Amino acid sequence: MTINVREHEFIALSHKNGIATVTLNRPEVRNAIDDQMRAELIETFEHLATDRSVRAVILTGAGKGFCSGGDVSGMRARLDAAPGDVAFNGWTRQRSTHKGVAVIHGITKPVIAAVNGAAFGLGLDMALACDFIIASKGAKMSMSFIKRGLVSDGGGMYFLPRRVGLSRAKELILTARVVEPPEALQIGMIDRVAAPEMLLEEAQTWAEQLSIGSPAAIALTKSILDKTFESSDEAIFALGREAQAICYTTAEHRASVEAFLNKTNG
């Protein structure tokens, strides 16, 4: 078993048994997201999207926190900008923020957020953008934007209602209250809870289980399921037909059918 590591300044990337672990690596600020970290995160996920040796991805944080949200120093710079530049600067930064979330959500491989500590604001939005969330018993989560006079800008207003329902999502966003793992598990905000020392090991095992199938079938399935709530039944049926036609041509499908027939005939 080999482990290969690729390093940026603020993002660490490791590979183990076909599973990539992406680690937000600014522990001194609880992995707050600044422009450089965001750019490195986007580059990392774009790299993983095209790396056929990677079957699934784990997103986690270094140190005691998963991600405390956006970097406060960036907020200070925004306040100090000339009044005539504030709106356009904000629009530009939002595009970058949304690209960072989109590459997490849009990658065609299973993504697990391993929430090892505080996940606040944009940090929680990023976890919600993943397909699955496993949290350590000591983790704390909050949609904290309202405390800064802001709206949830990292996809939380899209992802959270799909996990917990609309009314509960409104309550969590408008109160910005802290949610701990037992409640988060009960309401469907997260999927699993692990002891802190077992978090990454359990995430690794789960990722391996989620990625045993054909990469093409997994990618197509995920891309269709992500459209379910916005699409009609006929639209999903049509996408399924197209996807199945592709799957019929894959080496994995052919090998599976031949193995079954050989076993049956033998």
C-alpha cells in the first residue's frame, strides 16, 4: 500500500487505496478560507476530477477545526475598499466562492466531509456541498452568517433545505445557533458520527465502500441524483436512459456480465 502526497501551501492532498484526502491546512486560524486557500482548493478538486486513480474524496481540516468560515482579514479589506468598488469587488469574490463550492459538489466521485471540529459559516456550507458528512463527537456546526449581517453565500441555502427540510433550514440559518453531532444526526444535517481518533479511518473505510462500483456508473448516478429535486420524473427517466446506454459500453459492465455468464454456465 502506497501513499502519495501533493502539497500546496494551504491545502494538503494525500492518496491511499484510491481515496484522496484533501486537508484544509491553516490550523492557526481554524482553516479560515482566504483567496489563496480558495484558489488552491479549486485547483486541487479540478486535478482530482481528472485523476482516474482517485475513486473518492475526503475533505477535512488540519488541527482542531474543520473550517471556521471566511477569513476575517478579507472582510476588513472589503470594508476598507472605496465605496464605489465594494459591490463589484464583492460580486467578483462571490464568483470565486461559488466556484470553490461548485467544484466540491460537482466532482463526479463520492465526496465525504470529515468534520473534525468547528464548521461555521462557509465551512459548514462546504461540508454541506459534499455528498456525505461524518462528524467527530466534539464537532460544532453553525450557519453563522446572520451574526455578520450576511446571507449564507456558499450554497447553504441550496444544500441545507435538501438535508433538513425548508422550515428547519430557515430556523438554523436565522438563529445561527450551534448544532452538535447528536442533533445534527437526528435532523439529517450529517450522516454519521465518529470518535475523534477514528474519524479519518472511518471516513476512509466508508469512501472505499462507496467507490467499489464502476467509475462511469457512479459518476452518471451522482450527476442524475443531484438533479432530482429540480427535475420532473420524465426528465430523470430520460437522463437515466442516456446514462444506461453509456454504461452498456463500459469495460466494467462487459466484465461483470461475462463473469456472471461464465459462472452460470460453469
